[in-house]
Amino acid sequence: QRAWILSNPPAGEIQKDTFELVTRDLPELKDGEILLQVESLSNDPAQRGWIQKDQDPERAYSPPVQKGDIVRATGIGKVLKSRSDKWQEGQRVVGMWGWTDYAIAPATAVQFAAIDLPGKPTASLSVLGMVAVTAYHGLFDVLDLKPEHAIIVSGAAGAVGSIVVQLAKNVVGAQRVIGIAGGKDKCDWVKSLGADDCIDYKEAGWAEKLKAALPKEGADRVFENVGGEVLNEIFKVTRRFGKIASCGMIAGYNGAAQNLTNVSEIVKNRLVLQGFIVIDIGARWPVAVKELAGWVTEGKIKIDGAETLVPAKVDDIPQVWQRLFVGQNRGKLITQLTN
Ligand code: NDP
């Protein structure tokens, strides 16, 4: 087994010594366990939170990764050997297999069998994966989006955001869907998914353009993925009694200050800001996946172009993951292990 362990939990930017690549012999397979070859890995901004230095575990939604542990990551693994009745050799299964090439895990660690869409073996990490369920839960349960609403979606060219845009326009039929993303190419793509407009937040004057793209009163709903400067400007264009679902704050994950100087807008304009975590959907997860699969079949959620697949050796797993923090992905960033 070659695996990346957490060697030095980071407080700010990722350092050279944050992770360490180790080579180990795997133990014998015990009753109830499976041996997996990890085929592909999900790259998630949340992993940055799980490895953060000096966390209060009482306040974390999942236990922090400990020093010396394999870095936690969701992936698709192929069962090479099984000593469980539940999973057979050759099956492809989703679970938190971590930054490793091979893993031994209890059969109960399997979350579900990978769903194979024609030509899209990684759909369980993208359009039918956790990020899609996050989009579903945030949009329908937290924001209760209606056709009469105007909605802003930040991080709109990312894994979660690109699905939010499509659900908002192609499923709900919201009157105005405005994406925010970094760069013209990403914005063109977001518009091709159905957004009425997309604002490039890396361009000067973007906040004025955002305001101009919205109805006069502002946005009724916001699906907010990034925090920082983007959220700060969003406060000023969310309409009175409007609602912001706070899904993520990637702008601050590597230690940068969020600088939310416009936060008093919450009081002045009676905004509701609600954070949520996808696990809050609980037992309705498979219901969401089923519904999402239907929309993929109907073409309301596009699978073509929804993934940035990066073939990589185990050695390069951390570098690929770090692309998230510099915007080097469109849709879901997936590592395909080649060794
Ligand atoms: P993405 O595919 O959206 O990738 C991250 C994107 O964030 C980048 O491509 C980049 O896009 C953008 N970004 C990076 N740094 C910054 C910055 N400083 N300011 C603004 N944008 C930045 O990742 P996911 O879709 O997986 O996750 C999106 C967000 O949703 C994250 O904040 C994540 O933590 C959160 N999340 C929350 C969940 C929950 O349960 N609450 C579940 C899953 C994800 P660009 O080029 O446009 O800048």
C-alpha cells in the first residue's frame, strides 16, 4: 500500500510537510473485510477542514483526521478480495477509502455500489454523488426555491454550483438564475448550463454587474459556496427578507480572512443566513440520488463536461486536490489513479 498520511495538520496554507507518502504492507484480510483497489478519488474542499490544526472536535461535523492517519477522501474502489457476503470481487463501491492505492476496510464501510452511467464510471462522485445531493438539499430544503424567485449561485462553475444552476433553471424554472464564477470560460459554461447570466468575480467592477443582472429589489435566494469578498458583496444585493444558504466558505479555508464588512445588511434588510451540511438530509439521501438520476436521464442535468478528470499517480494526489483552491477545475474534480 502507498498512502498519504497527515503528518503536520495545517493552520493556514498547505506546506511541503503537511502530508507524507508512506509505503506499508497491508495486513491479512479478516472476516467481514474487503480488499479494494482505489480507482478514483473525489476532491473536496471539505477535506481541508477535516485536517485543520487544533480543531474543537465537539464543534466539528465529522471527526478531525489525526496526525499519522491516512488523509480521508471519498473514492470508488474495486473489490479485489472479499471476506464478506455483502460485496463480491469485481464490484465497484463508494466509500471513504482515503488517499491510497489499496485499502482494507470492513464491508460496512461501503456507502453504496457505484452507479455506472454509460461511459461515465465516476458519476457516483459527480452528478449522482455527494456534491449533487448537496445541491439538491440546499436548493429544495434550505432555500425552498420557487419559479418566481431570482437566485444567485456562487462557485457556479464548481461541482456543487454547476448542479445548483441546472436544478434552479431546468428543474424549478426560477425566473432569474445568476451565476458567479472565476473567468470568462467558466462563465460561458455556466450560461450554457442554463444560467441567465454569469458574473466573473475576477473582473473589475463585478459587483456592479451583479447588481445590474438582478431584478431591482435584488435576489430572493442565494446559494453561497465561497464566502469572502463574494459573500460580502452578495449581502448588498440580497433583497429584504431574502435568504442565503451558506454551503461553503472556500475563500477562507487556507487561513485568509473572510472580511465580511457588510454583515450588518443581515439586520438592516432582515436577511436569513442559514448554514447547512449535506448529511442533514439523512435517510432521504437515496431519494435525492434517484430523483437526480431521473433529471440526468431527461437531460436537465448534463453529464458531459460535468467532470474534470485528472489521471495521476498516487504521488500526485495532494497536488491534484490543491487545484480546487486555485480554481483549476470545472465541475467535479476527480483523480483517476493510474498506478
Ligand atoms: P468546486 O468544484 O466548486 O471547487 C472549488 C472552486 O472554488 C474552485 O474551482 C474555484 O472556482 C472556487 N474558489 C477557490 N478559491 C476561491 C476563493 N478564494 N474565492 C472564491 N472562489 C474560490 O468545489 P465543490 O463544489 O466541491 O465545493 C464548493 C463549496 O461547497 C465549497 O466551499 C465546499 O466546502 C462546499 N461544500 C459544502 C457541502 C456541505 O455539505 N455544506 C458539501 C460539499 C461542498 P473559481 O474558479 O470560480 O474561483
